[in-house]
Amino acid sequence: MTLREQLILVSDEFGRARGIGRQRVSTIVLNRGSTLDLLAQGRSDLNTGTFERAMIWFSENWPEGAEWPAGVPRPVFQTEAAE
């Protein structure tokens, strides 16, 4: 699974768990509603720093009771990494 596919999978699972669509998730996490759709369509890309920040955001804000997608490494919380 590519990093792009991982980000889309995580964002879609987050959206399902929260009851919001991909464009709303994209706005919340990436400050632009069309970014995740364009990534999913292969019409856009993002840099590794943006990917890492987004994945950390998802990990730190993951809905209680929702299962993190299998096959996608979950980032360690910033505070846990420092310990």
C-alpha cells in the first residue's frame, strides 16, 4: 500500500467514524477541502512533511472506539515518543 493509499484509507475511516465526508476531513486536517479527493484520484500529490503531520493528527485525534485501519502503521504520539 502506498503512502497516498494509507492516507486516503485513514482519512476515510476517520470520516466514517465521525460521520463526516472526505472533503470535510480534508478541510479539518489539510486546510483545503479538495486535497484528499485530488489525491485519491491521482491528480495531486503532497510532500512527506504534510503526510507525516496529517498522520500524526489522525493518530492524536482518532475517535474512541474506532479501529485504526489494518496494514497502516499508526504514528506514536509526540509525548509518547519523547518518553
